[in-house]
Amino acid sequence: MKIVIAERDYNEGVAIEWLISTYSIPINKVFVTNTVKETMAVIEKELPELLYLELDMIPAEHWSQVRRSVKNFSPKIIAVTAEATFERAKQAIELGSVDLLVKPLDPVKIKQCLRMALSLLASREPIHTFSPNKDEGYSYQSIFLDQEQNNGDISLMLLHVENNKKISDLLQFLTYFPFRDHPTILPLSDMVVCLFKNPTQHTKEEASKILREWEASNIEPLAAVVIPPNNEMKSVYEMYIVARRLLEMTFFIGYRQVILPKEVNEQWREIDPFLTSAEQREWVEMLNSFDKHRIKRWMHQEFLHMETPFPNPEKLRTRLTSILAQIRRFMKTYQLDHDEMEEYYMKIFSEILFNRVLYRIVQEILLFLYDLLDRAKTGEVFSKKDVIERGLLYIEKHYTNPDLTLEDVAVAVGRSTSYYSHLLMKKQGISFRQYLTNIRINEAKRLLHDGQLTIKEIAYHVGFRNPSYFTRIFKEMTKISPREYRMHIREGME
């Protein structure tokens, strides 16, 4: 591929030549000229495919000659001018220019014009863009139906821009991108699939180049998943399914990455999506002590220092909402569940559900918590606490104490025993003893499921002095004994 840069300003010509080499634009030879005569001579001798032409250098008496020469040799033209006038626009149209650039020039715009011109040149030959290549048979059926066989001569690249609204921009970008091996391009509603037949170079290098070129002119993050040629995946459909699964890795590692198949990424690691009773108590303690640093350490250790295999992203989102439930209770306790903080809370809930990158979710939650804790600490918080919530929090923190009484709770919230008992029954529909027993039995179920402690040890651990009394209460509430409950769990696991 050859280009003639016809520009009176020598420095501008050299800059365009440098830009071509820097952005790896597939042009083999560059000729720089600065007069009409020299330009016409080089065009006639070299027959370039591209002509970068400064219109201002063409005298009026030479215009007809230039127009005839351009028509005879038919290069693709990028016209340039320092005069943003109708006359210059008319000249660019008469020459059939790809575009008309107005000085001072933007390197990104120059690069886009060069790629557009190259794309138009390439369109003279068959190119597999948007429609299936009939010889190779690639189409949407190839990726959605398990029919197209993979003989180890196909590579698949899946490109996903974080903002789905930018899919059309990505598609246009790929149209002008100078692929060395032109793929079949299959745009979907939220990503673009590229299928390469007999690729002559490593597809990962092509993907890395796409990411670099995309970031040079776009701010939206892009990720690429590459399935190299292999015989392990029996069909194009299977390659596509694996690629979609690997794309979910962006939740943990972010975008601007080229992701390749690895055995450790094939399956998700199992986790409990809900906070344990101990973790809930820890969160209650961290929030009530306004300990920002401890909360930050907990969040970072829990979510930002993971190793492969990663947990299922959806279960992780559920775990984050479990944390949000503790935050919600804190907000109610301090009467901050209204107005702008309520709106902020709903925004964080939306972030947990829909944000595509984990570390961004964690950061948003922490910023929200910092604001929430500051408001709770400085807003006459103790006088505004909800008495019932404060009492319930106290019970949940001290339920392991076999001597815990209603009087202890009432003293903790600054109310009389009869008054707090009345409020608890009115608002919760349950007595202190029933609420305390529910907490103890629920924790006992979890410990029975874990299988680390004996039934006697569990009874003491959850606040019962007498294991026999614990067994009787457990059976009253669950209809089966602790031993039978543990046996059912084991039988279910088998």
C-alpha cells in the first residue's frame, strides 16, 4: 500500500508519516511532496492507493489538471485545507474525497480518515463484515446452533464494551480496523463476535492491538476474549459459549484485558452468599463503633484479594446485598432511611445489581458508608435512635450469655422493663423470650450444619445452660431433635 502526502508544510508531512508508522497503519511506502508538479509526477510513477492532498497548494490555473490526473489514477483522497470555505468543500466533493480535514489537524481524526480510506480500498475485494462468508459458511447459526464443526483451524474473538450503548461505535471501529486476517464479524446486542478462518498470526496479538487502538480514541473500556485454534472444542458454538463464560471474568479483573482460556477459570468456586451470624454481629459492631478503617479492611480482604478460581459473580452480588441489609438496619436505627440518604442507598443497591466490575461496587459502597457514618455520628444520634432496634441489636450481640434478661436489654436502651416489653410486643408481635430463643435456635441450626461441634457443645455455645432443655426447645420449634436434624443434613449431602 502506498500513499502520497502532498503538503506545502514539510513538518506537517513528516508528522503524518510518523503518525502512520506509530499507529501501525498498513501502508508500506510514503512519498512526501510539496508542489503540484512533484505531486503529479509521483502519482503517475508510483500509482499510490492513497493521496493526502492539501487543497490550498493547488493554484486555480492547475485545478483542472489535478482533477483529471486524480480521475485517471483513482487514488482515495483525504483533502486538507486551512480555509473552511464553501469553495474548498466543493473542491473536495469534485475530487470524490473520503473526507475534508480543516487545520489545525487532530491526529485522531487523521487516523480515522486513513482507516476509512483503507476500508474503502479493501471493499473492492470480498471482506467478511456483518454478513457470513458463504465459502466458509460462518453466520449467526454458527454461534447459536451446535452445528458448525471446529477442525482446529478457527479462532474466535469476543469483544465487549462496558457501555452497551457504544456497540454501534465498536462496530464502526471494527469496520475501519486494518485486520491482517479479515474475520467474519457478527454483531450482537451487547458484544461483537469475530471468527477467523486459518489465522496467520496469534489472535491474542490482534486483540491487544484492537484494545490499544480503541483506547486511543475512546474512553469506554473494552475487553476481549480470545479462543485460539484448538481441537478440544468440537464446534464454533462451544467456542462461543466458553468465550461468554470467560467474559464474566471482567467482574473481577476489570476491562482493558485480553482474556484467554485457563483451567482455573473453567468453574466457579462455591461460597455462602449470605453473612453468617458471626459476620452479622461483626458488621453490627463495626457500624455502631463508626469504625471506617475496620470496615474498609473487611471489604478489601473479602472482595479485592481473591484468587482463581473466583466465586460465582451472582452469588457475590447476593453477599453484597446481605451486607447492605445490615447497613439498612443501621440506617433505620439512626433514622437516616429517608430523603437523600434513602436515594443514595437505592443507588448503591442498583450498583450491586448492575455494575460490571467488582472493585467499583466495593468503592461505591465504602464511599456511601463513610457518608452514612459521618451523618450518624454528628446528628445527635443517640437521642434519635429507635429504641426497639437498639434493643434488638443488643440481644443479637449478647444472646450467647445464658444470663441475658429483659432487664439487661431495657437498661441498655434506657427504658423500663415493662415499657420495652410493651414496645417489643407491639412492634414485633413477639416477646423478648421468643425473640431470644429464635436467635439461639437459628444459630444452633447453622452449627449443626457445620458439624464441627457436638450437640452438647452447641447448646452451651448458643446460650443454654442445660443440653436437655436445649434439645426439648429445639424439638418444639423444629418438630425434630438436634440429632435428627443433623442426620437429615448428612443424608441430604449424600
